[in-house]
Amino acid sequence: MMNGMEGKVLLYETSSLPEAEILRGWFESNGIQAILHHDDCGGVSPGLTFSRGIRIFVEKKDESRARILLKEFLEGTWEEDSDESDY
């Protein structure tokens, strides 16, 4: 396993950076730290993200809750807090 990734589990893999960023925000807004791991050579070769993918890791202790949130996200049944408004 990569340095600093002890105690983390691979939750999901995608080739879409926007999807990965949205998922990270979704997890973090629900109290779960998510780590994105991808290599695009510092932005020099963004095509590597498509071929190698973006991996989303979470703490082992958060895995079951994160899998529920991931399922909601992928099925389109997730909802934002009703307290928040855009105005």
C-alpha cells in the first residue's frame, strides 16, 4: 500500500475528476474524510487520469457508512440538507 494509506480502504475508482471531487465533498459533508489518489504528472499529462483512474480512499472505520453514501450517490437518491438554500 502507498505511504500514508495505512488504515485506508479503496472505496471507488473513476476516470472522472469532477465526479471524484463531488464524491469527496459528499463524503466530507457527511463527516467522512475521503482521499483522492490520481497521477497526471503534475498536470503535464492529464490523459493519465483516464487510463489509470482516480481512486477514492476512506478510513476503514468509515467504510460501511461511506458505501451507503456511495450507493445513494450512484443511484441518484442522495439529497442535500434541506436547511441550505441558494438565496
